Amino acid sequence: DKYPHINRGLDGIIAFSSTKSAIDGEKGELNYAGYNIDTLAENASFEEVAFLLWNDRLPKADELEELNKQLRAERDLPEPVLEYIRTTDKNAEPMSVLRTATSMLADFDDEATDNSPEANMRKSIRMTARMPAIIAAFSRVRDGKEIVAPLKEGSIAYDFLYMLNGERPGEKAEKVMDICLILHAEHGMNASTFVCRAICSTESEIYSGVTGACGSLKGPLHGGANTAVMNMLLNLDKDADVEAFIRERLAERKKVMGFGHRVYRTIDPRAKHLQKMSKQLAEETDTVYLYEWSDKIQQVMKDEKNIDPNVDFFSATVYYSMGIKPDLFTCIFAMSRVTGWTAHFMEQAENNRLIRPRQLYVGEKNQPWTPIEKR
Ligand code: CMC
């Protein structure tokens, strides 16, 4: 490396303290505010996890009911946001539409510039309630279908699937979606959370934090990987030799999406839950070949590189088996992670200092001025 004292990618740098989550990369363990992800995936609802991330404790029954009431009451999108969704290019990237519409929400929120903790909490609830409606509305509009208005009942997972498909989901589909939302809600100082905290640190406001975070999440090295995984699988012929395909990719030093992680040195604990669901759903939906491919890819990656799957690898086939279009996968990640982003935004605001690292300048200095006609 030309500049060995530069920490490229801020690898291993601890820049914040946080109570929101703990990752043990060696053990493959993840906790949200004191609760193991396995415990949460098996017992919690996504709304309970949102409360946990925002308040650092589990809600009591009446508190959860109150939060659910608020989340249901805030689902409707302002008409101009719906109009934007109706009129934007049908081929636009869904994550880009989600980013723009989330940003627009600020214009129709009287509290947009109120940075008090109370207003930030209310805006966090509002964004969490509205992002699913944005994603579902755009998905329907581009398919030439009517937008389905949100219900004033049911969980976020239930209402999202209802708005997306225009029919009420079964218990099983709701449960799978709910677990997916729980698994994606928070994950330490990942790129989008860092962006969100950096935006907060300038005393900007929370819509900007989440808008910026959406822009960061959609890249294929971060949340965009789930879409990339599915596109990779769908581009293969049904009789493809998947092992040879992966070996070839690795030989060309190309990355295999959905594998590897900056922090985990073993399997991502979220991937274990998703793998189980992916297998079950594949068996139920006649897409067993996809699961078999995934299994083979996992083996080749282990043998050749000793690299394990991350959250994005099996979530891709889970969503696909549920009939969701691949380019919406990252949006589902975002509608969950908004809880983690906003939790971090509020935590940063509580004890803020401007985020302002340094760079090593490696160019020339004090050059003589050359008139334009002589350059
Ligand atoms: N496929 C093939 N090789 C890989 C992969 C992969 N997916 N990931 C890491 N490697 C190799 C990499 O080529 C390098 O090898 P070498 O030392 O021989 O050059 C070594 O492992 C270290 O990789 P790195 O890119 O320096 O590691 P990083 O910590 O900078 O990158 C990562 C982490 C997630 C960006 C990377 O693993 C990656 O690009 N994975 C694919 C994209 C992906 O699945 N992203 C989702 C991340 S998890 C959830 C989320 O945030 O959305």
C-alpha cells in the first residue's frame, strides 16, 4: 500500500460509542440493545424491535400498543408524494424513488426542522410508517396497477404485503416478512449508519439523515447486494454448472455478492435464520433449484475462499420465493433499517460532536499560475 498509515475504509476504527447493537465478529453474534438476534427473531415483532432500538429497552404491553397505534395512524402519504410516485419514470430504480420520496416527506412535515428529541421520535415513527407505503405504491404504479391505500390495522409487515399485492397476506407470509424486518433493523457502524450520524453531526435534520443513508445503502457493497445476488442467480441457465460458474468468477478475482463481511469472520448470524426460511419457502414454491444452487455456492465459497454468506445472500431467495421483484429487495432492507438509522441519529444528537476527519494531501502545492491560453 502506498500510504500505509491511512486506514482505508476506516477498518477497525472506533469513532462512536453506542447502545444500539453489538457485533462479535469472531463468534458470529449480534445483539440489539442487549438482546441476541436469535432471541428477537424467535420472540419479538418488528415493532417491538423498533421500540427497543429507540428506547434501549423492550416495551410494556401498553407502550407497544401505543406505538402500533401511532405507526398505523401515520401510514398515509401526502398527496404530492403520491403524485411524484405516479409520475416519475417507471424504469427508475426503486431505491432511488424511495430516497427521493423520503426526502420529500420533510416538505410536508411541520416538524421537519424541529431537532428536539420529542420531534425526532415522532419523525422516526412517521418515516418508519411511510416508507413501506412508498415502496408498495411505486411497485404498483410501474406495473400499471392502482395504488393500494394502507390499512389502519395490522403490523407493518402485514400492511406492506397488503399494499404491495393488493390482497391480505396469510399468517405465514406476514411472519416471514416480520422476521426479515427484525433481522435487518440494526447493524453497528455500517456505511449507511455512519452517513446518517455524519449528517446528524452537522445539526442537520433527521429526514436528511435517512435520505443520505438510503443513498449509501443502495450500493451493491452494502444493501444493494441482495438485489445483486438475485440477479446473479436469475442470470444462470436452469442446467448451469453453478460450482464452475463461481470458481470462474473467483479465478477472475470477481466478488460473489452476498458473501464476506468487514466484521464477521464466520457466518453472519442473520444468514442462519434466512437460510432456514429460504429452504422452507423454496420447497413450498417450486424453487428448490434456487436453494440447491445457494447451497452449492456456499460450499464453493467456503472451500475456495473460506468466506461465509452475509445477510444479503439468503434474504434474496426468501423475498423471491414470496413473489417480490428483485429490485425491491434493498427497499425492504431500508424500510427496516430506518429504525436503526433513526436510533443512531437520536443517539448522536444526544451527545454530538461534528464529524470531521482528516485526509492526507498527496498533490502538488503553490504551483505558478499559467494563463489559460498557455496551458
Ligand atoms: N467474493 C469474493 N471474494 C471476496 C468477497 C466476495 N464476496 N468478499 C471478500 N472477498 C475477498 C476479497 O477479494 C479479498 O481477497 P484478497 O485479500 O485476496 O484480495 C478479501 O476477501 C478481503 O475482502 P475486502 O473486500 O478487502 O473486505 P472488506 O472488508 O473491504 O469488504 C465487503 C467487505 C462486504 C464489501 C466484501 O466482502 C464484499 O464486497 N462482499 C460482496 C458484497 C456484499 O455481499 N455486501 C453485503 C455486505 S453485508 C450486509 C450489508 O451491509 O448490506
